[in-house]
Amino acid sequence: MHPTGWRTSLGLAAVPGLVILTGSLIITESPLSLVERGKETQGKEALRKYRGVEEIDAEFEQIVAACEQARRVKYPYLKLLGRSGIPPLFITITIQIFQQYTGINAIMFYASVLLQTMGFKSDMSLLSSLVIGLVNVCSNFMLIYVVDRVERRKLLLVACVQMFISQVAIGVILSFHLLETGTLDESLAGVVVVLICTFVMAFAWSWGPMGWLIPTEIFPIETRTAGYSFAVSSNMLFTFVISQTFLSMMCFLKSLIFFFFSAWILVMGIFVVFLLPETKGMPVDLMGVRVWTQHPVWNWFFQDDEGKSCEVR
């Protein structure tokens, strides 16, 4: 191992940090943020710039009305823990847990270790890890094209199928073809790398970015910041849990670790079918009326004591 290798790897990590810093200096304020701070004129101009059209009055009025509603809430955390706050909070935390139990961070963190365990040589395992990382980055750009063209639930379900098949296939190959020496035939080793890339690709254009997008759509403005804090904290918590337990689980379960993650992916698909509402193209102020009160599972949380649907913003 090169004596300065660790310094180089740590130094290169500063590059994306520099990109983020540069981007933060030039990024435009969002219309919602400007209106929340009382800068309605700038907010309207920002919305017009984002949409690229002049007729944005109706949408801007919705944003202003939602912000006025949010200002009336003095204690967003208390409202978030109230009856109508339970569905979006539950969905947000559950999505963050599911993100980790797909096995994505375990694979990304320990790709080289995992591949060496399958019999890859050190240099080849590092190269394969690099390929997997590039697939992850490139696949994120796919979502930019499809995010407003395809329903959220369809994207997540298709990704569940792709990830489930990939994980099961890897598990089957390792269960039946991993030799006693802990190595794989070269052709099968290549297949495993392709399957891992397929899995990473599916996550990168769906559950990865969508796991952060959906919480911004299901929380009303008055509790969005509070709700998002739960999303971040739960994600960090379960990232820590998986990163600390994966190697021990892999040593104990061996190839069955992939069936463990595939079982979680199956649960994720069931969750999307029965519990996740569709939010694509839904205005902020109509989430309660058109989404929650119409959902067969969550509508109870948005009814008054007489069982009638109440207006929710």
C-alpha cells in the first residue's frame, strides 16, 4: 500500500465539498423561502424565473396562502405529533429506515471488502468498487428526466422489483457457486458485479433521491422543517446501525445476507402499494383534501369526531 494513499483519499474528499460550497454561493433562493420571510415580490420573480412563464399568479397565491397558514402555528413539533401529523411522520421515518435496509450503504461502504470476500484480488475489488460508485452517480441523473414524468409510486415499485431480483440473484449465485476456498468462477464473479451495479442503479434513480423528495411533499409547510428534521435524524441513526452491524451480519449469514435485504425490499413494495400516497403534481395546499382524506388507510386521521373529513392544509 502506498504510504500517502490515505492522505490522497482524504484530500480528494474535499473536491465534492468545494463543489457544494461553490453551488451554495450561486444557488437561487426558492419562492417558498422568500415568501416565508416576507419577501413576496422577490418570491414572485423567483417563481416566474423557475417556471419560465409569465402566468404564475394562481400558483403564487397558493404559496402565499400556505405560508400564511404556517405562520399561525407557533409550535410545529406539537402539531407534528398530533393526529393529522402521524401519517406524514410515519411515512417519512419509514422511508428513511427502508433506505438503509435495502443494503445500499452496506454495499457502498464495504464494496471492496465484500468483493474480496468473494475472491476478487485487491486491485480488482477496488476497481469494481469504483465502477459501482460511478454507476451510482450516473444513475442519479436518470431521475432528473423521469421525476416529473412518472408517478412516484410507480418509480418506487419498479425499483423494488429491480432491486429484489438483483439481491436474490446474488444470493443464489453465492449460495450455490461460492467455492470452499471462498472464491467464485471468473465469469460468475463478473455477473455478481453486474448484479450489484443493477441494484445500485435501481436505488440511485428511485429510493435514494425520492427518499428525500417525498417528505418535502407530504408535510404541510407549517410542520415541514420539523418533519424533515425527523427524516435526517432517523436516516443518520439507521446508517450508523447498518454500518456497525453489516460486517458481523455478513460473517454470520454469509450469502444469506442478500436474502435478508431482499426480504426488506419485498416489505418496501408492500408499503408503497398500501400506505404511500401519490404526491406527483399535488399543490401544497391541496395535500390534505386530495391525498390524505381520500386515502383508504390514512383518511381516519383527517376526520373529525363525527367521522367527516375535515379540511387539512
